[in-house]
Amino acid sequence: MFDLTGMTALVTGASGGIGSAIAQALAAQGARLAVSGSNADKLAAFRDTLGGDHVALPCNLGD
């Protein structure tokens, strides 16, 4: 793929499914992530598995 070092990405729905797969791929390429999802506990646990300096933003974007 390509190098995303120094870039930041916002990934919605990151606590599961396609969102988590996208977040993992971006992190693997060096991006710093802001991961968002509605389940705060699940989102924080996912963020911890990524390692690095990523931020969890629990919220419901449907509101």
C-alpha cells in the first residue's frame, strides 16, 4: 500500500466489522487514528489492540 506516517484518519464504526478492518489497515500503514463508535468499552478495547497513539471518540453519529 502506501505510507500514512504523519497523517491522521477518523474511522467511524471502528468497534466492529468493516470499520475495525479499515482502522487496522490504516494503522498498519502508519496513520494515527481517531476511532469512533457507539460502544465506549468495546471501542476503548479495540483502540488498545492497535497500540500507538490513537484516540477513541465514543459517540452515536446517528443522532
